Amino acid sequence: MEELRLVIPTAEYADAIMDFRREMLDAGSSFDGCNCLENYARAEDWLEHIQEARSEELMATRHKVASDLWLAVRKSDGRIVGIIDFRHSLDHPVLAQWGGHIGYCVRPSERRKGYAKEMLRMDLECCKVYGLDRVLVCCHKGNLGSERTILANGGVFEKEIEVDGKHIRRFWIDLT
């Protein structure tokens, strides 16, 4: 695996973001952790959306939780290999039940290279700086890659729940 850096999305990455989106859509991949990127045909509109999502005050008026989203960019060539989103709290019924503090995805052509594991490791450091003692990370039952990623970062299985006929596995990661 090549070295990554987490960067705040900016207009500088607009074309690369849309390329990432196209690859995900073409593969029929889940956009978990992408803060609704699949719904935006223009990078500029999505960038505005995620900038708003960073605001605790604005998200409170929308009955949502603020979040920080980063692009996982490979240092050697500047390619976006994934996206990871840290939700500041679980003060929302979906997040508390099955969404968790962190969501992430890796583009299909870059999977099985260890990027998700490294992205989560780096994001957990951000969670510590934010002041959290532990975080909830969830994945669909059968998503072995994501489960291995969570376990490799200290995840401890709590329980499995059913949501809309899908089985979700909940893991807690202690940051102390």
C-alpha cells in the first residue's frame, strides 16, 4: 500500500471527485461515508453540501449531526482512493442505531490494498483530537473487508441488529 494523506475536499479536487463518483456509480458500489456524493452531479454543489455539514449550528437546525469528511489521497500520484466521514456525535437515531461515528468507502479499482485500514486508522486520530473516548463503526454482515478493517483498528464486536431486512454489525473502538 502506498502512503495516504487525508485532505479536506476543495475545488482543486473537483474533477478527481467526479471521477471517483463515476467509478463508484459504474461499479454499483455503496457510497457509505461519502455524505451523499451519489446525489450530486456537480462537484461544486457537493463541496458546498459538505462544507455546510461541518457546521454544528447549521446541522442542529436541520436535525442532523455535523461531520468532517476527508478525501484519502495517495501521495505518490494525488489520486483519490477513498472518502471517510467522521460524524461528531451519535445524537441522531440512525447514527446511534446503525450509522456510527465513521463511514468510509474505497473506490473499486483500489480495494484490497489496505487503504480502508489506513484511512480508518488516520481518522481515529482525528476522533481523538476531537475528544472522543470511543467510536461506533458499523458494517453490513458479510462485508468481510470492512469487518477486517474495523477489527484491525481495535474494533470490538458489540452486537448484530436488523434494519430494513439487512443485518448490521456494530463495533466499538476504544481510543484511550
